[in-house]
Amino acid sequence: MDDNTIKHITEVIGFLNENADYAVLRNFEGLPDNNPSRDIDIIITRKSYKKMKCALVELIDRSGWKIITYLNSDRLISYVCATTTEEKTEIVQWDFFFDTSVWGVQLMSAEEFLAHKQFNGFLYYVGVECQFLDKILYNSAVGSKYPEKYSATREAAENTDIVKNKIKQIFGCNSVTECEKRRGKRLFFKALWNNIKRRPFGVLAGIGKFLYTFIGNYLRSRTGFSIGFTGPDGSGKTTVIDTILERIAPVFKTAHKYYHFRPALFGNLGEVAHSAGIKKEVDRNYSDPHRGGKTGKVSSFVRLCYYSIDYIIGYFVKVKSVTRITRIVVFDRYYTDIICDSRRSRIYLSPKFLYWWGKLFIPTLNYNILLTASSGTILARKRELDEEGIRTINAKIDYLADKKGYTKVLNESTPQVAVNEILSFVFNEQHKKNLKRLK
């Protein structure tokens, strides 16, 4: 980690030491100099979190770090903080857990964890028994296996009285081994019944909060974000996208989805027509995306309607399901490409008509990047288009650049310059949105 990241972690932990009743749950040994985990998991009481939330957000804002995703769920609050330069992007994810619970059913409260917290001179942390309980309780209730990478924690804690007593209380099992032999559904209902007996109003409130936040996060889809890239061949889209994904990999390596052109719930129109017997032959020379001849207005409109259905349904199936939590969806070309590159989509309709069609019917991504360069630069990189074709696409990009929701980026020098411009823009916009949500 670089000095800026070490400083960020040191400042946040120092703030928590002075202002919160908290403890780090796991992977704290190397902090602040080394953080091999993708996130920092913290257990904290709701009362303590609410008391220090505004001051914590102000601290992050003053430091120059950006809150690029913010999740508010029933059992945790998550901040993904980032900073970027032309050379690198640094990301730290802070997860604040209020308890260990499943679907609103509490398995272990923050107060129980914090009763066993310790201090190592830099931060507060929970003992090995609580580290083990957090994982084994949750995994057992959802029917998952305990992670093998935490086997040393298991060996040290499995047979302690704290673990045995908690397993007995929640699941009615005499040991972890007995617990793992039972089905997750049965263990969950054991935990539910235990909650009903001990805290009937609490479990109703917990399930209600789970449903409210789960449904709300899906409908609003504002926790993660989506970003699409459009531009002529040779503009450097592939390199820029690959570099961005590499930059955000520490947190988003497995927390992003990548699509090309559309969600692709339905097959290529030519393949579908061929399968239906409407078309005898299909040109499968996909290495030449501009191979098709010009289509008439009726054929173009049919194509537009077919792909629009895919964009509309696919957005709710493949995009919203991801962005409801702290994840990212990336499109190499989206509906914007239909407006800018008629030859590729073979939809030869007015750019103005296609723009307003998209405004009316096509779900929009959070960020639409129009990546391009001059004709000379593009021709020096790639000769898949002639100069006239590049000018035509760039003219349509210029038309869209003035519209709300589109951002034009010139990729004339190194990819790192364009990547930094894009990430800085997205991070700043996300930060502004999240600051409004956190007020």
C-alpha cells in the first residue's frame, strides 16, 4: 500500500478509537501498513455508529478520498473509498456491521462481540472466538461451508466454551461438528425460534428492516453504479476498460459484471431469424463488425425494436440486480453505440430520433463515456474505419456530448491519462451523490 492509503487507514482508525465503540472483526494484524483483505470489517453498535457518522463522513471528505459506493442495509453500512492519480488508484472498503444476522434474524449482537474486544496498540479487535463465531454462525444459517482459509481460526476457537455456548443457544447443537451436519434451513428456523422467544419485537423489526432495505436497494439501484463506453474502433476503448478494471480490482475484481454492446438476453437477430426459418444464411464473420450492407428504414426499425426489448428487460435482470449492492456493471458499447455507429448495428435512422427513442424507452446507465480521438490518431492505431467513417462517428459523439448524462473524453496520449480523467470524474460524481445520501 502507498503512503496515502496508510494515512487514510490510520486517520479512520484513530478517529474510531476516540469516537466509537467498535472492534475490527478479522485480518487486522498488518494494519495500517498492509491490508491483504479486500475490505476492513468492523463490528459497532448502532448507537455508536449514528453518533459518529457525520464526523466520519466529514473526515473522509476533508482527506480528499471519495466515497464511490455506499451501502445501507439491515445489518451493515459499507463505504468504498477511493483516490486516483495518473499512476494508480487506491481503494479501501470499510464495512460497519451492527450484528451477525441472516435475513433480519439476529445470530450475535454487536454488544456480545464488543464484550470481548481487545486493543493491540493501534486498534480494537475481537478475540479469536468471536472471529470464528461471526463466520460459523452466518455460514451455518445460510447452509454454506466454513471458509477453508480461516482454518487456523477454527482450530484455535472451535472447542472453547464461548463458541460451544453460543452454538447451543442459537442452534441447539452441542458442537460445531454437530451443527455442520444439519441442513442450513433447519438451523435458520432454530435461530428464528430462538429470536422469537428472546426478543419477539426485535426479530419483527429486524425482518422488517431487512425487507425494506433489500427491496429499496433493488428499486433504487444507487449503491453500485453502471458505466458504458462508446467510440470508434481505434479510440482505445479496450485498453482503457481493461486498465480501469485492473485499477479497481482490489475491491471490485469479483464485484463487477462486463457486457459487450447489450445485456444479450436474446441472441443475435440474424441467428434468431435463421433459427425461425426466416433467414437462410447468417454471416458469422464477427471479426468485421462493419461487414453488413445498409438496411432500409423498416428493417432498421425492426432491429431497433428487437434490441430495445433486450436493453429494457436485460437492464432489470442483469444490471439492477448487480448495482443494488456495492458492485459495478461495465458495458463496452451500450445503446449509445446504436446512435453513433450505424454500420455496426445496421440501424440507419436519424441520430436525433435514436436519441429521443433512447430517452423514452431505454434504461440509462449511470455514466456514459464517449471515448474518441482525432481521425489521424485513430488511423495511426487501427485502420478498421476510413477517415470519413471516423468523422461521421465523431460528429454523432459531438452531438451527444452536449446532452445530459454523456461525457466526452479525448484519448490522444497515453491510456493512463484517459483512465485518470474517467475515474476522477466518476469518483467525484459518486462522492457528491453519496454525500447527499449521508446527510
